[in-house]
Amino acid sequence: MAGQGMGEYCVDIVMCIDKTGSMAPIIDEVKSNALSFYQRFVDAMDENDKEVEQLRIKVIAFGDYKADRSPMDESKFFVLPDETDDFKAFVNGIEANGGADTEEDALEAIAVALKSDWTTEGAKRRHAILVFSDAPAHELGKNKGEASYPQGMPEDIKQLAAWWEGTDQTLTSNYQPKAGRLVAFVPNAYPWTEMQAWNRYWPAFSPAGTGLADVDIQSAIDLMVGSF
């Protein structure tokens, strides 16, 4: 990592990982990509003459609030490489099980990600979200009657979009829309297709019903780094 230069980046990444049973065939690949992300990202930044002052990664493993006993596991931000062991332990603890219907509660995971304690450090900041899911998502709020449903969620996907764009002030976090980047490895289905109207959103679609496509994490990294 570089020193305290004015042209350096402080980057926060939140990885939202679908942990339901249908992800079992590929969850190891997703976890492997998560664990290799740090070095790949720093290398890509170096190749583009961009220096990283600080990189933090947080993980949100999500499922279905109605069907699952533990529908969401949320870590803190791990400062890498200093907290690599804790980061690896959290990622390796993710198991693919549960989920009842086809859709999962991925939109709530994105909302929880947006409510994170994003960095305010550095001359240049980036607040990025990566989503890995092989399923469509429920309408936001469908399962809000469940006891485990998180507080302070947006009413619907329209309000979630307003959080993302910074036009709704009910989002209480340090998230900065201009710093936001969203890359999603998801099926070609709702809501991922509708979200193409969002700014700074790049989906990598797999055909609906055929599972998650090969996770080309290097392409996602190159895309993000190029957009910085």
C-alpha cells in the first residue's frame, strides 16, 4: 500500500453474497473470488497508475427473511491487508442453505449496504457494492412483517434507487452517490434488469433459471478501476 498522498484513493467495498441453497454449486467459487479480491484490486490500481491509501471490505451474506432462521449475516469493514485473517474467517464461514421460493431478499441487502459506515477519509473516495446471486429478488418490503426484518428499510425499489442517487435524504449514512459503484453478477431477471436505469450500475447477466454465470471477478475489478 502507498503512503498518505493527495492523489490516492480510500476504497470501501461491500460484497453482498446470496447464501441460499441454490448457490451451493458455486458458493466456493464466489468465496474464492472474494478472498482474492484484495490483491487483484491493488494490482489493477497499480497498473492504472492509481494508488490505494486504504482498502476496506465488508461482507453481507443474505437469504430470505421469511424462510431462513438466519437470513442475513453482516460483517464489519475489514481493513486489508491488516485484518486478512478475520476477513477470511468470515467469508469461509458462509454456507449455502435455506431459501424457500425462487426469489431472495437481495434488495434489502443492498439497502443495508448503503447504510454502512462508509469511509470519509482520503482525497478520493469510492463506495462500491458487489452483488453475487443466482436468483431474482422479492419486491422490497415483501417480508417486512417478519421479526428478523431490518429496521429503517426503504419502502420500495423506487426509494432504494433514490438512496443510490442521493435524492432521498432518509438514508442516514456516509454514502456519497458520486463515489458509488454497483457491480452485480445476477440472472437476467427482476430487479436486476430494471436497475439498468440506475447510474454507475453494471450487471453481468446470466440467463434466468440457469444459475449464476462464471464469475469474472477480474472484469468487474477492471471495470471499477477504469471508472475511478
